[in-house]
Amino acid sequence: MNGRDEGAVACAATPVVQLPSVDRMLRLPTVIPLIERHGRTFVTEEVRGLLAAYREGMLRAEATGPHSEAALLAALRTRIEARLAPAIRPVFNLTGTVLHTNLGRALLPDEAIAVLVASMRAPVNLEFDLDTGGRGDRDALVEALICELTGAEAATVVNNNAAAVLLSVAALCARREVIVSRGELVEIGGAFRMPDVMKVAGAKLVEVGTTNRTHPRDYADAIGARTALVMKVHASNYAITGFTSAVAEDELAHLAHERGIPFAIDLGSGSLVDLSAYGLPREPTPRQALQAGADIVTFSGDKLLGGPQAGLIVGKAEWVRRIRKHPLKRALRVSKLTLAALEATLALYRHPEQLAKRLPTLRLLTRPVQEIETLAQRVAPAMARALGAAFAVTVGAVQSQIGSGSLPVELLASAGLFIRCRADGRSSGRRLAGLARALRALPMPVLGRVADDALVLDLRTLTDEPTFVAQLRHLTLDRGPS
Ligand SMILES: *Cc1c(COP(=O)(O)O)cnc(C)c1O
């Protein structure tokens, strides 16, 4: 936000007056408290910026200039507030995508938040062995727990799963070949594309099979003297259906091992528990991948696992040791904050019976549709009141997505608010866009999605109903051209 926006604040119909000097403004009795609160340096800069913005507007005859002292002061306050507001803000994610990458994915369990805060306030034994008094290893803080939950021999943690794949390939296949099926060369949003990761890691990608079908002999034929790794990538954000064929993991593991080559699986999401036990679509677990014979399995910490952003690398001790020793590991390692939150999140998996209550991701994914619908019925009248006569608010069935590339074709029955323009016509799209903008401008921005001539708010992920309803009184719909 810059000064020009606030120029509009003072656009009352009073005549143009002379702008005060910076000094004069700083001496105003109403400005003194601002200086006491925010310091002279900051307020002086803001006054200077404000006056410059006015001057600019006046010179270019965009605004009629400043008016009363009160208007100037109001503009100054608005400007200071905007400057001090944190850039990162909590929002209501009512988009229907539970694990929304652009909105920070998993919400941490209270247990993780508590240890996170504690580890921020005090020094921790991050790389310090409290038994021997000697140097410790940060991986050791979570390795045993990860192994317990996945059945792996060893584990290491990096910044995210993209880093886990990059590091694994760099450590195991530099200047050598990695074999991947053409049906699995995925792009996970923007810059993470499997072929590019291989290149950056210094490995040569050997593509086998076709987009829809890859057979054991495709892999067998491709394995040669320069092959360092056979890799399977979980199709996390797309599905190939119809006339398809892929080689099963255990078969591929067998094939690779026969030729003395390690086998890796990038699971992407990698739920640590069988989600079908919670009534959700099944997703392969790291334990199953390892049981099928994978030597290395990589997955995210903040997708279905429900923890902080992290990339977990699990598998055979021999390979994990090599990965951990690679110089990139130092560049991709995680902080004490990540490890604290990760350990606490993982610990919840020791009590699978309570997981759906304590892990927010699972709690949201398993929220009963009746509960969501009742909630929708409760908040709909408040929304209708806030919007006035121009919009109609109805409760209807929607389908939530898990998100973050997890289970892309599986949708969860949910309920939400459908907001439509009453007066139909060509301006409906523009008015819905205006409404979406107004919802985003609320103290805690509300994010939905526009579909079928309606703004849809999926309430599966609405947990703070009081705040949501209370802030609706701040909703200001701009009355654009109608
Ligand atoms: C999400 C995903 C990644 C990237 O994981 P980040 O934690 O987002 O870095 C890599 N591979 C697969 C298959 C994925 O689904």
C-alpha cells in the first residue's frame, strides 16, 4: 500500500488548501501521540511520504488535494496502520482445497505449536548430545520416531520434498543415469518438474515406456552400466486412466535389485496411516513402499502427514548415510523450529485412535458432512444480512479437494454457501469479482472460489465461526457501475 491510495481518503468536496510543512504536521497535538507510540523517525518518514503523495497527486491534478487537518490526520493514521500490518496474515481458506499450497498447507496440531513456541524461547539440544555432552546430530532428534512409524532403517529430514528428491538423486546418481517411466514425469506446480530436478541434480534422466503404459521389459532394457537408480514417482496431482499399465513396486524393486541397483519411490504426500481406516480414499504409505522393496522413499511433511514444511527421506541405512553425507544436505537442512514441530506431529501417530481428533488435517478431512451443513445453515443468514438485497445466499452441496497433489481424483462431500447476484445480467461476473474482492478485504480475508455464476464458500475448513460471523459487519461492497 502506498501513499496514493490514502490520497483518496481526503477527497471531500472542500477547496484546495496549502499543504502543511513536515515540521508543522509533526507538532500537531494529534500527531504527538503517534510519535510517542511509533517513534519520531518512523512518523517523520510517514508524514514526509504522505505529503509527497499528496503533492504528486496535486501536481498531476489527480486529486483536489488535502483539506482539513482531520482528513490529513486520518490519512496519516491509515498509512501508518497499513505500513505496520504484517505482510503474512491469517486467512479463512474456504476454497474447498484443504491442503492448499498457496495458503501454507497443513495447520499444525496444538501439541506441535506448544513445542515450537518453547523451542523458540530457549536454546535447544539441536546438535548437542545431552548424555555425552558432545556434539550431536539434528537428524537424531526425529530419526528413531520416523523409523518407528515407517519401518525404515534410517531417516533424514530436509526443507521440503522437492529438496528430498533433489538431494537423493544428487547423492545417488551424479553423472549417472536414473530411470523413470514416461507416465511419471510429473510437474508439481511451477518450477518442480521431474526432468529439471534430475538435470539440476547432475543425473541423466532415462525415460522408459509411454505416457499410458510402461512394462517391466522397458525398465529391464534400459538398465545398463551407467544406471545408478530406478525411480518411481507417485502420480500425485493427476491420474492416467483408460488403457494403462504400470509396473508394480515390488516387481520393480526385484528387477532393480537383480541388477544391483537401488530403487527409490517419491511418494509426494505419503500418509503415515492407512486413510481408508478413517473413511478416506487410500493413499500409499511409506511403510508399504518400503515393504514393497524400495531402498529410498521421499515424502512431504506438510501434506497428508499434517506437520510443518519438510521433506522426509527414509530407507536403507546404507543409502540414507550416503544421502546425509552429500554437501547439499547442509544447504537443505531444517531448523530447530521444523524439527520441534515435526517431532510433536509425528508423536501423535503413536495414538492412531486419537489422530482424527488431534491432527487438524485429518480432522478437517474427516469432518462429517452433516456437521458442515448445519454450520452452513447457521452462518447463511448472517452472510445474507451482510450482503443485502443485491445477493442471494443459499446453502448447497459442494465437493472438497484434499489438495497439495494428494489424491487428485477423490473428492469429499461437503457443504457451503452459494452467493449469487440477484439481478442477473452481464455484470454478474464483475459483481461476483467485486464481492470476492470485498471478502478478501476483511480483517481476516475470506477466500472462496467462483464457479457456475456463484461465489462458493466451502465450509469444511471453517473452524472459527464466531470470528467469521463477527467480522462480516466490516464487509463493504463497492457500488461499482451497475
Ligand atoms: C508435492 C510433491 C513433491 C514436492 O514436495 P514439496 O514438499 O512441495 O517440496 C514432489 N513429488 C511429488 C510426487 C509430490 O506430490
